[in-house]
Amino acid sequence: MTTSGSDVSVENVVRTVVAGHRGQRGALLPVLHALQAELGHVPQEAIPVLADEFNLSRADVHGVVTFYHDFRREPAGRTTVRICRAEACQALGSESLVGYAREAGLTLGETTPDGSVTVEQVFCLGNCALGPSVEVNGRLHGRVGTARLGSIIKGAVSS
């Protein structure tokens, strides 16, 4: 591992999280979730440490992190918006929410340059009967139209 202060800190966090899962079968995914909960994302500096801890190649660990959309490689914005794109929400108009986000300058899968908002697409929020659905900062909203999405985001960003 490199010797810069931030890398050493990430290495310590990774090794502590891994230690808490030692002996657990298939611990890589739970460790990745725990790292994201602790750090807000799975930083690139964690990959070689995880590879060492799990006796895997760096490519194997990187492949798991990049395969699952729930893992972020960069910190999320202060407000996180998740738009459901599953079939039920699509049938009820979620594509208009995606269009609204794009028109507002929000790109799916990215964080605004000022770090205020991250917009993600998900493929089910489990709120199918009340679609289209969005989740903003962990709070689920159903029957969301473009005007309501705008006010929800505005309220979340300003608080």
C-alpha cells in the first residue's frame, strides 16, 4: 500500500471492516457494503487491500465493485436521487422523470460538479403499485410526476 495519509486511512478502514467479517463465507459483498456505509463509496485505494485480504486478484475485486450498480467508486452528492426504471414504473411514466432530470442538467449515474446532487437509475424500488417511484436521500416517494420531482429535489437540496 502507498504511504500517503489518505491511503493509510483507507487501508486501516478496509482492514478493520474485513476483520469484522473474518470467517464469514462469501464475505466480499458484505465487506463492500460495509465499506460503502463507512466511507460513502468504495475508493480505488481499497481494491488492492481487499485483494490482499481475500487472496483475490485486483481484477477480481474490481470486477465485483464495477458489476454491482449499488457500489459507488466516487462519493455521492449531498442529495441522492434514485429514479426507478423497472417495467411498472416505466409503464406509469418514469421516462418523463429521467427526461426532466436531464433537462435540469442532472446526468444519470453522475454527481453535479458542485457535489450537491447524484442521480441514479435503479430497476426496482419495490413500490410498483405507486409508480413512478423515486427515492431521495433514502425516502421513498410514489406517484411522482415531473413537477413533484422538482419540488422534492429542491426541498432536499435546500435542507
